[in-house]
Amino acid sequence: MTVTLAFPRVQQDRPLVRLRGFTRRFGENVILDHLDLDIAHGEIVALLGHSGSGKTTLLRTLADLDGSAGQDVTIPGARAVVFQDARLLPWKRVWKNVVLGLGGGREARARAEAALAEVGLSHRIEAWPLTLSGGEAQRTALARALVREPELLLLDEPFAALDALTRLKMHALVLRLWRVHRPAILLVTHDVDEAMALADRVLVLAKGRIVAEERIEAERGNRTATVRSLRVKLLGHLGVDAHASSYADLVAGRPEPLAEAAE
């Protein structure tokens, strides 16, 4: 049996994701404060912000993990999430992790094979999760998301724990899968360069509100001329005075007192 993963065709006249005045609080703590957000069909949006700014809370809202009863929230029914931890069940083989919750049998096996082929893991289909490298585990998690044919793919810092070279390969893989399937993607990240490489639009979240938005007009693969000035802007939104320095110059050029650097 041959299975081709085909994502649903959707209307393009309205945003796929829409939040208006969304608020999330836990006790007295307001995590998201009257937040507005649109994500278009097929758009990649990167979300930057300091730890505790509400990024993961927003992602959990869009994944419908925390609920949003009584608020103005529109999200698609077909969603999938990839977390920083691949969250694979060690007692199930790779292909069974991919189709977890989707039933069994030959059809499920064929869907797993198709998804694993797309992420370059056909040779690991019968492997146990504990034998996978970090990159292989995250590719398995991507396959598990892909097999659900999401209209909205939510990525919660999925590459943060990977080494630099593996992270570059994962960026290229995500873009290749996006070009084939065209889901909307929300990428939560701390990495400004990752955001600039992958996204159509970069948002900065602070104190529960979107405080900055930068749209990247340059085509992917042709962004060299724009990324230096854009990096300065984004780091500025995050409270880092970067000027036009390279990363090496930024880190080494102006030593700060230890107490100040640790803040």
C-alpha cells in the first residue's frame, strides 16, 4: 500500500488563527493580557520573548490544551504540536510512536512509513526510541505531527536541545516539509537567527502582550542583505543593544560586570 499525505484545502479569505483581547491568568498572575493575534493560512510566524513572557502559554492556547471558553479565539481543528522534548514512548517502536492514537493495522503502518520517509527515517522505522539520536528523535516527532495532516503546526522550541549542525539540518527539513504541505506554523524560539531564517513574520512577546512585529519581505535564501539590520531591531525589542555587531563582537567586545550580565 502506498500512502500520500495530502493536507486539506482550505479557504484563504480569513486568517486560520484569530485571537482578540485574549487574556490568560493563573490566580493573580496575568500571563497573557488582552492579546490580539492573526496567523494566515500557510504563514510561518516566529514568536520571540524572554522566559516567562507567555510564549508557551500562548502556544498551549492555540493547541487547545488549556481551553479558551468564553473568549474570542478561532483555531483550526487539525493541529499538531512538536515540543522541545520529543516525548516518544520508549516501549513502542518508532513507527508506532508516529501513529499513536490513530489506530493500528496496515493502514496505520503505511501512514507511518510515508511520514518517516518524508523526514528521512525510513531506515529507523522498527527502532526503539532510546536508540535514536537527538536529531532522529525530533524528526520522529515531526513525522508524528505530519501524519496528522495539520493545518496548524505548533513548534515549541523543538531544536533548542540539538547541537548547532543538527539544528541547521532540522531548519532545512522544516522548510522542505512546509513547502510540500503548507501548514501555518507558529515557532516559539529564543533564537533570533532561527526566527529570521524560517519565518515570514516575527513577533516579540513581553509581559503578556505582543510589543513588536517585523515582517520579512525578502525571500528565503535571499535574506543576507536584510538580516543584520533586522537582527539589530529584534535584539533591541528584546532589550539587547546590539548595534550592527556580529555575534562574536557582541559577546566579546564590551565586557559587563558579572552581576549585570547575569540579569
